[in-house]
Amino acid sequence: MSGFSLHDSFLRTADLRLREVPEWGSLLVYTPAHPDIHYLDARSWLLFELCDGRSGTGILEEFRQAVPDGTPPEQSEAAVVEALTALAEKGLVTRAAAGSRTAA
């Protein structure tokens, strides 16, 4: 994902099929446009749900409230960047560069 920035906005891709699997603490996501099933662990699931058009910095702020106290800020930021990058590469979220118009 070239030019990635936490100032970009992130939005869940339309037309995904979701199946919660609470006993695994996970979410299964089917992408009909490119048939595949994606397994999201609890962290990725939370970040996926936060992709409602808000910026990466807003997502990071919410995520930091959910992680245990004492988690180093650079560790939580790295986790968010890694997860958002993976979600976008899998086609589960779309990214709008900072300053561009979003569909949110």
C-alpha cells in the first residue's frame, strides 16, 4: 500500500459477507468480488470495525483505549499500521488519502 499514512481515511469495503465466530474470538470475512475467506483475530476484527470512514489517527486513538494500560505507544501504533495495511491489501477496507474526498 504505497503512500500509507495514519492521516488517511479507512472504510470497510461494501458487499462483504461477515460471520462472527465468538467461540474463536474471531470474524470470518468473505469477499465475493475476489472469492476468498479471511480470518480476522480479535485485534484485526476491532480495527476492521473501526474503519467507518474515520482517519487512521482516530482509529489509533480508539485502539489505544482498548489495549492494556502500559502498552508502549509505538507498539500500539505499529500494530494498527500493520493491521490496516493487511486489511487494505486483502480488499477488506478502502483507503482515501488525506485531503481527498471519502464516501463516509
